[in-house]
Amino acid sequence: MSNLISIIVVDDHPLFREGVVFSLQESDLFDVVAQAGTQEDAISQVEKHLPDMLLLDISLPGGGIETALEIAKRAPYVKVVMLTVSEQEQDVQSALRAQARGYVLKGVSSDELIKILVDVQDGVSYITPNLAANLLIRSSGDAKNGNKIEDFDLNERERQILEKLSEGLSNKEIADDIYLSEKTVKHYMTNIMNKLHVSNRVQAAIKAYELSRNP
């Protein structure tokens, strides 16, 4: 059990929640240590079990964002991933401000959700690609830092990957598009984030869009 990722699943719809729990347990990668359906119960279960990860519905009674903020205060080491039907830009931004490590739409397949959660546990932040792309477009008016792409010493391949990232592509989609392995793309992404002085791929994507506005 020590090699499993401990996780709490929080959603106020029991049937949906139980389906997610079943999928996670069947993967043999996760230990679902608790379930919850309200903000109060979620916080209580986190404090009781101290999990690696919390999978949280944004429309939770009491507020999913508010729950994420409270978890960030009480247990900042717990990686919060939002699982939601909301595609509202404000919700995505609020989740990121609440230090959520992921924002995933409920239409995702079980296999894809498992992969995303494993990636988040490994330190990768995730936003459903089309939502990330929308954020980039909206953030264009804030590109006032004056930096240029040349200022960051990116090589040709890193620039190519950064351009794909700014279009909202996932690591796998980038790998397929430029004929590299996903592992190689992840390696390049680590280098890119270090050079851009950002901590996750979402910030890197926003930075990429900002740089594209400063030719």
C-alpha cells in the first residue's frame, strides 16, 4: 500500500463519486482513503487521513474553491485537483489562485483521469487544454513585461515545443505532432520552465503567449 497514491474523492453526487472511486481503485495506483460530499466533511477527512491528493468538485456545497483555499492553508502538501463540469474562465482562474494543481472536466475518460492524476502527483500541473488556450487568449492584454523570446536562451526545439504549448496542446499531443516521445517532451518542458522562471506548464503557456505579443 505504501507505493499507492493516497487520495480523497469529494463530490456531492454519490453515484458519480462512487464511479470515480471504483475507477481509481481498479487502476491499482491509488488508495482511496476516504470520500466526502460537503466542504466540512472534506476538510475533516483531509485532516484525518493526510492524503497525497484531493479530487474535488468545484460546485461542492460550501464551495469547491473555498474548500481548496482552506486545504491550502491547513494542509498545503495535499495536491488539489478540481474535477468539474464548469468551463467558466473565472472558475479556472479562481482554482489556480486557490493553488489547485489541476483543473479537469468531467467528460474525461477514466484512463485519462488516472494519467492526469499520476502526472500531478509527479509534479506536473494540468488544465484541460482548450481551457488553458482560452486563458492564454484572455491574458494577452496583460503582456506588458517587455521581454522577448530571445531573452530566455531557448534552443530551436524548445521554442517549437513552447509554441505548441501556447496553442493549448497537451504533452502527448505535442509529442505526436513533432514526432517525439512524451517522455522527451516532458524533459524539454522541464528545461523550458527553468529558463522561463515559472513553476508549471500553465504558467509557461501564459508566458509563451505574452512573449508572442512582444516581437
